[in-house]
Amino acid sequence: MEAGFPLNGSGDQIYLNGGEADVDCGGPCSTKCDNGKTCSSTTDCVSKVCSGNQCQAPMNHDNVMNGDETDVDCGGSSGNKCAVGKTCKVNTDCDNVLCTGGFCSILGMNLVVNGDAETGDCSNKLPYDKQPTGWKYTGLPIQVAYAADWDLSATTPGPSDRGQCYFTGYYKASNSMSQTININDATTLSLIDSGKVSANLSGWLGGYLGQDDNAKVTLNFNNQDGTKIGSAITIGPVLSSDRKSITGLVARQSAGKVPAGTRSMNVLVDFTLTYGDNDGCVDNIAVVLSSG
């Protein structure tokens, strides 16, 4: 050993010694080895990937959280979105859910599929025959364009973000549509069973002039067997007196605790006819869960 160089090799910049995997890195040395350096284990490498005795660049399929990934092989600039329950920094790290409290979570997001009638075909003219996409339905509810010659238009009272379409009962006396929201996220289920989750149901409901045709939205909670539990949350109906006999939509919302044992929720929209055609209308239906 030449004089002036430490026996453990740390920082000598020349020799591989003291159990180092490569010069001045790996092994007992506090410095990790860069890509391309020799390694004997993942702990030798900055990337935490040692393959063929060489430190490899981070990849989005190496089963290691490295680079700017927020969890193993996902998030950051990896090109892979993180699933529910994985760690995250921003919403874009997650796969169609939100980053809440550092984890990809369904909390804080609208869980209703096509609650705004913007998914799938929307009737612009007769025949009005486009049924609600993503919903099970009875009777003949439809999703129809604000530009169509039906009840609502782009200028009638309603949401500022109304999009192109809305739901209506059309002409059947009794129509309904529903969808089930399954909750599979273990973290959210744990919070629910601890009584720490609330549900907020909202939407824009209305009808035509002085008629009382209406829409009502109900959120039911189901246990593992699909049996209803707890108290349902309901918005509507909005009657002509609520609209001052003006054709349009009115915002409604209601919230409540999600009962322990909930494993799914059911959103039910009932359209009720009182005169002529079924002019009960609804748009921008949302169900949002929150903790606390």
C-alpha cells in the first residue's frame, strides 16, 4: 500500500480496496456506485439495481423504487402510473385516482362513471334514443344534447361546466338508472370500518317550466353481501316551485357518514313524470368520499 492512501479506500480515487465493489464505492464505503460500476449486490448501487455485477440505470420494470419513482416502478417520469395504495407526490403519479396524503387514493375524486352524460353517444336530434352510457336503466332515460330541441339549452339555468349533454326521463312515466361503485382499496376500507369516511352526493336537478316532472338521486350503501346498510343520502326532487317555474337545473348536495362495513355504493336516479312527457332532468352527478 502506498503511503498517503487510507486502508479502507474511502476517497483515494485510485484503488479498489477495503471491500469496495469498485473504486471508492460500494461495499462498506458510504458512497454508492454509479451506473456502469462493478457491484456485488443492490446495496452497492445508486440505482439499487445490480445485474451481471454491474450497476444498471433505473428502469420502470426493475422491481426497485429508484430514479424519481414515487413507488416501485411507478410515478415520477417512469411512464407507469401508480395503483391505488401506492405512494405518490402529485395526482399525475396515480392511475386515474388522486394523490391524497401521499398515497394514490379514491378519496377526493368523483366515483360516478359518466355522471355528466358526456361519455358515449348523445342525441342531438330525433329520434332521441341514446341511453345512458355506464348505467343500468329501466324504462327509457336518455342522454340528450343541450343543443337538441328538448327541455334544456346552453343558456338555461344550470352548471357552468355543463358540457354538451344531460340526462332526462324522456317520455316514459317511470324511468330510472343506476350504477354500483365497488370499494376495493384496503386503506379506504380500513378508514370506513373505523367510521372515518364521509360521502358527499351532489348534482344539478330540474325540469320544464311549471311542470313537476323531476329527478331524484339516492346513494345507498351495501355490505359485502350487497345488503343495504346505514342511512341513504338523497338529493331532489327539484319541483317547479324550486325553479320558480323556470326551465333549468338547480344545484343540490347532501352528505353523510359512510357506515362501517360498506363495500360498495349504489347510485340510483329516479325520473318521475307528472304531466305530458317525462321532463325530469339531471346533470353532473358526483359522489366524493373524504376522510375525517
